[in-house]
Amino acid sequence: MSTLTSSHFVRGYVKQVPPAMQADLLEVICMMEAVAPEAELVSNLGIPYFQQNGHWLYGVAVHEGHFCVYFSDLSVLYSFSDRLPRAQFGDDCLIIHNLDDINLNVLAELFGQIKVHSELNHPKDKASLN
């Protein structure tokens, strides 16, 4: 798998974002990859998102003035609301206006919890290992 910075899709997606948001967006995408290096970066929804064992984990979409981080397991997301007070919680996403306002360690922990819940709910098909 190629690195994200060499991914044609990621480079193109980041270039479409206002310059002030590009570094934050790339940092979030790279953090997602670091937490789940075995996950596959997928682009068929028009946004960068990661899937593992055939099920999506998380993705990010840029909107005017902010970006939304979408998660596969919303029950995990809302348990982090007290620890991410500067983020807004949408119906199915975490809304970030400025990454400097977010505790990156807590965000990485959230990504990790999403990954663990996904692995528990969608274990790798053991038949494919034979």
C-alpha cells in the first residue's frame, strides 16, 4: 500500500481544500492511517475513508469552514464528548473547526476505540487465512 502523501486521491482531495485547512486535514487522515495501518484507504464515496475487513471505520469530509470526521460506531463517538469539549458532535460525525482546539491524543484514542469495536463486530474472515 502506498503512503498517503503519495496517494493520488488524497493529494487531489487536499488540494481542493482551502489552504488554511490542508495541513489539519492531512494530519487527521495520517492519524487515521497510523491507528489502523492495515486498513484500506478507499475513495469511492468521494472522500477519504478507511475500511477494514470489508467494513468502514472512519472517514473525513471537508465542508465550508470545518471538516467532519465520520465514524462507523456512533456509540463510541459520544462517550468522548467530555474529553473533546472544543469539537461539536453532529448526528453522525465529529465536527472540527480548528485542529489546534482538539486534544490529538484523545482523537487518536477515539480512532483506536472505533478500530477495536469494528474488529470485535467484524472479525477477519478466518476462512480467508487458509
